[in-house]
Amino acid sequence: VESMCGCSTKSATPITPAAIIDAIVFRVEDMNCGHCAGTITNAIKAGIPEAMIAAEPGSKTVSVTGTTNRKAVRALIAGAGYAPTDPA
């Protein structure tokens, strides 16, 4: 799956351990910039309005709290044009 963004700007903001406690976490290797992170965040918010999302291009991770539906989060990220995988 090729992402829709051609930008190569990367964020260096790390996710803190407190932000990922009880979170659904995916690795998204094709999230390269703030635009990509915004696209993913908006897609998740559209499908799960109560979700809180931390999409971090620098660490290539998306953490979601406020839902336990991992399958839905994965589908929303994929539907936005990105390839979520389980973190290593």
C-alpha cells in the first residue's frame, strides 16, 4: 500500500510511555510527515469520534485510546491509505 503523501518531512516528537498505557498501538512505516499523521488522525476520528490519537511520524507509531476495537482502528488506518502493522 502506497501512502498518498509524497512529503519527506519527519517529526522528531517521541511518544511518552504514559501516552501508550492501555493504548492500541500500530507501527505505520509509510507515515512520513505531519500531513500523514493528520490524515491518519482524521480517519480514526471520523470512524471513532471518542478516540484520542497520537500519530507520531518520528517513531512511526499510532497510539489510540478511548476504544478497544483494534480491528476497527487497523481498518481506518488502512482505509486512509496507510499500512498499519503490529509493533515489534
